[in-house]
Amino acid sequence: MEPLVTKEKMVEWILKNPIRTIGRALVAIYRNQLPQEQASKATIFRNGIGFTGSDARVGTLSAKYYMEHETLEPWQIKIWIGLNKKGLPRITKYSEQLNQIANDKLSRNI
């Protein structure tokens, strides 16, 4: 089965609607964080779920901001579309986790 979310698809979605794509991705990742991690804005458990340690604070702040305002500030967008060593936006490192979230949601709705 073809993945619902891939790095390449994320790049396409970002080009079409960066705020919505990044915002929804951040909220999904944030909701994957454990409650202790959400409260502390930090990664406590290295379980491959939620934000990485280096992204936990800005990811939590950005996700909460998007949930409250349905938009992101320019500095937040800049962080998440910043290119990594492979030339892909930073947010794409979460594509596998987002794919799992999408698959889980799809299986619940069937």
C-alpha cells in the first residue's frame, strides 16, 4: 500500500498551503507527545513519537499557537520550512510518524 504521507507529498502540500500543512502536521505531532512532554515542552522519552528533543519546545509552542489562532507567525513557518542537509523542509523529518497517524485515523474511520 502506498503511504498516505511522504516527504515528497509534504513538500507538494507545503508549496500549495504552507500554513495549513505545517500547522496541521505540528498539531498531529504534538498530540502524539505524552502529557508530561506536552506540559514540559520537552522530549522526556526517546520513543520515536512526538517531537525530537531539539524540536520539542518550538514544536509545542507552534502547535499550540496554530490550535489557538489557525495560523502561524512568519518566524514559525521559517523554522519549519528551513532546509535540512538533504534539501528538504525540516518538518518532513516527521513524515513517517505523520503517515502512521494518518493510517491510524483512516483505520478508525473504516
